Amino acid sequence: MISIQNVSKWYGEFQVLTDCTTSVAKGEVVVVCGPSGSGKSTLIKCVNALEPFQKGEIIVNGTSVGNPKTNLPKLRSQVGMVFQHFELFPHLTITENLAIAQIKVLGRGRDEAEAKGLALLERVGLKAHAHKHPGQLSGGQQQRVAIARALAMDPICMLFDEPTSALDPEMINEVLDVMTELAQEGMTMMCVTHEMGFARRVADRVIFMDRGHIVEDCHKDAFFGSPRSERAQQFLSKIL
Ligand code: ADP
Ligand code: MG
């Protein structure tokens, strides 16, 4: 579903990604972890073309992301993205937040878009909040709305960038539960997260990044059992 081949990227003189190669199969859940500044956000932003890269190739479901001829709005509509800060539209109701991209990008009618949004709200346990504005919801609720909004586009895969890092501890699990259900339903997912409990329970593979390199890329049992690199061992010893 996602193939990342020898990708390198620079911000000016600074090389942020060095020769990164990995892939995510259909239905696979991959957790990306590593120290702050190691390039995790940049790597997943390259996957849906929110950031350009200078070397290598990324292919999502047969479409080359770096190819200038690729229809990027279409690609982005197929790749769901959930950020640390929910990025909901504050002036719109939850219903409108869920409908707007379906209408503007996919050309769905308002009734269809709102019905789809409501069904997804129900799935994340928030149907009763449809008429509210984002500011009236807790952080955990807003993040569940953000996930529902991404799902409303019928994505072929989902990217998560530290979706629980901005949340109070008691709200983390409600978001991880939604992500776990998605994984169990077979969604292809690439998740930047430091929630190692989630990684152990839900991930198929773990990628560990350090200073722009993919240092480990292995089955989760191998990662948690005996990471090969010293850097990953140190990282795990600090957060577990
Ligand atoms: P992570 O998500 O692992 O914390 P990032 O991908 O956000 O790491 O950033 C990797 C490195 O790239 C960091 O050193 C960061 O300071 C730098 N960086 C990120 N975005 C930019 C940018 N727009 N311009 C210049 N440097 C950036
Ligand atoms: Mg980041």
C-alpha cells in the first residue's frame, strides 16, 4: 500500500531524512517511534505530499507521490491524516466539520455527507455532540472527531502523527481505543506514537528513527524483545 524507497530530504543545508526505505502492506499497522527531531513527522508528511523530498520514491497504492504529474489533491483525499493538534475548523459545528471536505473535495451532496458524518460520529461514540462546536468538546473528543473526519473521505490508509501527545492522560485511551478498532477492521495505518502499550497490542511492525535514519524496522516482538541498535535500547529503557 505504501512503499518508501531510498528517500532523502533536506531543509536547506540540513538533511532531515537519509536514505529511508520501508513499506506498509495493505491491512498492516506500523508504529513509528524515535527521539524528538528524528524525522518522524517529516517522513509521514512526505507520504501524503505535505512535504516534498529530493531523493528516492514513495508510492501509495500504485501512485508515485513525487511525480509532478500526480494529482496531489486526489492522493491527499485518499490518505487520511490525523495530527497532534486536531486541526478542526473552530467556527464550524462538528457536523459541518465532517461534511465540508466530502462536499468540496469528493463532490458529495450535503445530505449524503451529513449522513456519512453522523454514522462515523456514532462509531466514535459522539453522535450526541453533532450540533456543537469543537471548542465545546474535550481534547479526546475533538481527536475522535478528527479521526471520524478523516474516515469520512473513505481513505485507503491512515497516517497518525502523535495523535495522543496533546491529550490529558485520562483521554488518551479513548483515542487509542478508536485507533485499535480501526486496526482490527483492517485499516492500513502508519502511526507516529510513543504509546508503547498500543504498539505492543496493535502494531504489526515498529520502525525506530534516529537523526533522519530508519535504524530499526522489524516485527514488534523483535523490537520490544531485543532491539538491535544501542540507540533503540536506550530509547526503550527511558520510556518503558
Ligand atoms: P520528529 O517528528 O521526529 O520530532 P520532525 O520531522 O518534526 O521530527 O523534524 C526533524 C528535524 O527537522 C528537526 O531537527 C526539526 O527541527 C527539523 N525541521 C522540521 N521542520 C522543519 C522546517 N520546516 N524547516 C527546517 N527544519 C525543520
Ligand atoms: Mg513530530
